[in-house]
Amino acid sequence: MTGILDSFGRSINYLRISVTDRCNLRCIYCMPPEGVPQMSHSEILSYEEIQSVVRAAAELGVNKVRLTGGEPLVRADFPHLVKMLSQINGIEELSLTTNGILLKKYALELRQAGLSRVNVSLDTLKADKFRYITRLGELKDVLEGIEAAKEAGLSPVKINTVVMRHMNDDEILDFARMTYREGWHVRFIELMPFKGVAEFIPSIELRQHISLLGKLEPREPMTGNGPALYYSLAQAKGTIGLISPLSELSFCSHCNRVRLTPDGKLRPCLLGEDEIDLKMPLRNNVSMEELKQLILRAVASKPEHHHLKETNDRPVKRKMSQIGG
């Protein structure tokens, strides 16, 4: 078994790294229309510093790394970071979460640099609604990016869809049908309880609605051991995943990850306030052994579960673009 055991017996083998807080969209559930105050370049970890963290994590047993943002593809020379990390011994899977706007431009270069696969965030298949939800950007750019990723061999391409009542819930079946038509691997994600955005829809309701198209058959995950439960419709080449942080009581019992923020804070839980600073030790020439001890401390402090249900609100102060959700 790979990974580091936390105090609840979970194997932590997955590191999510937010490489920037900047984004070329302004999605309504992520940040305000004007954006958020940006970190200065000196505040953000260098590629060499990120490489050091990943090397230390890999020596401890972490074998999966996902690069996020903000929007990671807006950071200068991003494919170079991918190449640096893909060459680290022990890293078996290096993946990316992106909004897809720049994916057509970079897909082949990323694959050649060593990227394994990609997740694309897409909440609507309607151009006017896309503009409303993201406030910027064009739907066609994302759709072209998805095709470019497939052609480049970044497989499987997964589509992450945050479902919001009275906003895009009328498109649930349209997304599900894409598992037939295009072989998409669609993952429906419950909306975190952001005030004033929209109402979340529990996954059990989504599953019942999708069943109008036919019986949903359980499927094993294609890659990794993340939080999604996978299904497929008869004759569909693609799959349907349900990610249920609010309605699934055992959701956190499967957690296998820690997160590194752009400014070098290691977060044991996405929805907690605890952070361990790695940036200052890195800039003070911390040894590899000392760096590994800091990572072990973060893993040891992982809580048993988040507290969204108790607080009915997002309990963290940072914006999602500053964490890398």
C-alpha cells in the first residue's frame, strides 16, 4: 500500500498543488466579479520549490499529483513544471484540473511534457449560460480544448460539473447523454454552500433524475481512488461520477489527499483552517528530511471529517481560487 497513514488509518497518497491564484474566468461560486486581491510573484512558490515538495512527498509514498489553480494554464511556462514533476521517481500519475479555456493551445505540449490526464470544469453546454456562470470566456474554447486533450492522448478526460438548482439542473440529462454521444466521463459535484449563489442538489436526486435515461450500473473508478462513485448507462462509452461532500456521510472516510496552496501552505483538509507553512522553511534551505517531517505533521493533523453540515456555510477564509479545490 502506498501513501502515509493518517491518525484515522487513511492512506494519503495524493497531493493537490495550486500553482497560482490567478484565473481567466470569474465563476460565480469561486470569486466575485472583480476577482480577489492577487498574491505577488514573490509570495508564490517557485517551480523549484514545488519540485522539492513533490520529491519529499514522493519519498514518503505519495504517488499521485494533481495541478490546479486558480487556472494553472495562465502561469508562465507551465509545461516546464509538468516536465520537472513528471521526472520525479515515485510519481505514477500527474494530472491537471483546468477550466479548458487555454487547453487547445497547450494539450499536446503538456502530454509531451509528461502529463497523464486532465479534468475540465464545465457547468453548462449552453453558450449564454456559460457566459453567465463564468462571467468571462467562450464555451467553444472549452469544447475545443476537450477535443484537443483527447487527441493528445490525455486520457481519460473527465468533465467536472457543479450542479446548481434553477441554474443548470435543466442540463443534467444533456450532460448524461454526452456519455453516449461523445464518450464523456462526467462527474456531477455537489455545490458547496456558498451564500447567495445557488442551492445544491443532493446526489441521490441527481441519480434518480439520470435514471430517466436508463438503469445506472455501478462501475469501478477508471483511475485513482478519489471521492467519486461511478456509474454508466447501458451502451454508453463514458461514465457518470457523483461527488457528494454534503450528502454522503462517509465521504471523508475515503479522503486520500493533502493540498498545497500557491503561497506554500500545506492544508490537511480543503475545508479547514489548519495549514503548515512550507515556504519559509524552503527559503531557509530546509533539508529533505526536515521537509518530510513537516509533511508528516500535516498528514497527522488531518481531521476525521469536514464540518459543512454543522455550519451550513463554508468555514474557511480563503477563496477557492487561493486554495485549489
